[in-house]
Amino acid sequence: MADSTQTVDLDSTIAALQGGITSLPPEAAVGAIESWQSQLQGTEIAETLGQLKMALEGSGTGGSSIGGLLSDLGSQTTTSAGTVTGDAMSKLQQLGQLLSQAGSSLS
């Protein structure tokens, strides 16, 4: 998970989450989710991203449900950081933390 496209996506995803999860328009969130799903096809993270996308697109989905999925993604992302080295590792750790924090804020 360390090619240049993913590094740019990591940076933009981190920046978006640092702005606050509730400041993200749902359409932008869904677009980012689709991009990550495509890059991470066949992984547990891609599966969880699919669930999050469905939750965001569904009407009446509660924040606690989305919060739980974000927390799961945070944990999965932090775990995957252990499989890479260098700058990507620290970015994945940061992203995992931000996702977990976002999940906690909605739960």
C-alpha cells in the first residue's frame, strides 16, 4: 500500500478527517470510500468500506451505526500499518487514529 496514488489518497483522507467527520459532505465521503474500495479490493478493509458506503447512502441510518463502522475501519487501518514501512506506516497509523476518533465521536 505504498504507491504514489495511495500516498496522495492517504494525505487527502487524513486532511479531510482532520477537518472533522461531520464537515464532510456525504457525496465526498462516498467518493473517497469508492476510491479506497477500488484500491483495496479483496481485503477486510474494502468490505467494511462497502458497509460504510451503504450506511451513508441509506436513509435513517443512525450515527452510532456509522460510528461503529468508522471505529472498525480505524482498528483495521492501524493493524494494516504494521505491514508497511516508512512514511506509509506513519500515515496509516495517523489515519487509523483519526478514523477511531471519528467513530467514537459518533457512537
